[in-house]
Amino acid sequence: MKFSVGLGKEGAEQRLEQNGVSRRDFMKFCATTAAIMGMGPAYATEVAAALTQKRRPSVVYLHMAECTGCSEAVLRTVSPYIDALILDTISLDYHETIMAAAGHAAEEALHEAINAPEGFICVIEGGIPTAHEGVMGKVAGKTMLDICKEIVPKAMATICIGTCACYGGVQAAAPNPSQAMGVSEALGGVTTVNLPGCPTNPFNFVGAVVHFLTKGVPELDSDGRPTLFYGETVHDNCPRLKHFEADEFAPSFSSEEARKGYCLYELGCKGPDTYNNCPKVKFNQTNWPIEAGHPCIGCSEPDFWDAMSPFYEQG
């Protein structure tokens, strides 16, 4: 099948087809992204146009203090394989985990990307150690703090993927010896598009990129999160909500009530205090924690490691 979305954009169609992404799968992906963004099915064409434009948007993806779980979530997503789709619709010019270059070649690629006249989108995964001028976190001899101070001001937009980049994450949990912080806090309040989660759902990441390419920076809440994805609590859309309203709670994970799908609030579920679209946008379009029988731990909230714990006790 000839891959085409009727946009006349050279290169993208061929690259996607060669990687096994059919026109049907691609348009289904675009329709899903449009739905996640709160748009109608017709907006899928605009999503496709943004992802197959003649010049692929340049993305510089930086790793700070983190576990690379958000990158893994993106690379392991299926239907279609989002790694093939994303890597062939944006120009991922720097990503320490998956790039072939190393050493001086990698540094040269980074230098060229951040100084290109067309501009770039900066994506950051991981918190930034700030104690002792940032010496507790370094890449290529530079502190993570200095790297972000140099690169973020040059970006057209900065997207923080994962709770660590947004708010510090596990690195910022007490006693936080490295004084790890989210990007905005570490850089003195610079505006970032925060996509928290541990890990972030890849569709939220793609949706944020598409929104920037088509409409600019999305509307953000007081914690820097796009209201498109984080405008409602997990509790608002939980499939177990009917049990909560009927005072039907599971007393233990091994109980008959748990097997029947009763509410997990008494087992520590933080869904009422957590803003995310997990019930609507399942991981790999398959499942998410509460559906799998595990309470929400509030991973998209600032300071959740401290503020939401103990995780298995009612708050």
C-alpha cells in the first residue's frame, strides 16, 4: 500500500512505510492523539500534517537525574510502535540513550542542534541537582544545571517529561541531599510544559508536541501541566467510581471485594487528589494501575513521594 496522507510531504510517508507503519495505523494514531487533545475526528488530518511536515521539527532530548523510564515508556509503546513513528516524524537530533554518536561526535551534534537557525524543541527527562553548584550531577564534564542554563533559554519550547523533570521526583524526596529540583524551579521560574507521571504516558508527550506545532504552547494549570491532559482527577473518570459512591471499598488486596473490582480508596488510592488522564489514555491502549488492581499513588503530583506516602494507607 502506498503510504500517503494527501499532504504532499516528501520523505515522511516513505520512512513510515519502510518501518511498517501503514496509512491506516498512522491515521488511527493521529485520530487517537486528536481525541486525547479534546479535538474531533476531523482534527486527525491536522495532526498528520504536523507530523509529516517537510522539515521535521528538531528535538533535543536531555537526560538529567532520572531512571530513563519515560524514554523506555515511549520506546516500548505499540499500535503503532511509537518509537518508529516518532523517530521518523521528528528530527531527534540528540538523545543520549539511543543516539549512535558518542563522545565528541555527540557533543558536536548537540552544538549544531541548539544553534540551528530553524530552532528546536527541548525535552528534558530528570530532575536537576543544584547542591554545591550542581556538582552532584554531570554529563560530559558539565553539571546538569549548567547544561540546562545554556540550552533551555535557546529553545522554542521546553517540555519536561516525567515527574522528575517537572518537580524533582524521587531525587527530590526527603532528605534530598543533592537538592534536586524540577527544571522550572532550578532555572528560576522559566516556563516549561510539564508532563508529569512515573512514567508519563507517551500519548501525552506526542499530544504536547503536536499542540505546539499546530497551536503553540497549550493552556497550563498552576503546576505547569497542560489542562488538556491534566484537567481532571483520576477519581473523576475512574471505572470504580460507582463503588466509591456506593461506599463499597476493598478491605485488602486479597479480599473478595478486591476481586469484584470495589474501590481501592481504603487501600491508599490517591486518585481523588491526582490530576491525570490515566483512565482515558491507557498505557499501550491496554491497561493502567487501577484497572490492574493497584491503587493510584499520585505520581503526577508535585512532591508525591513525600506528600502521598504511605502509599498503601488511606490519606
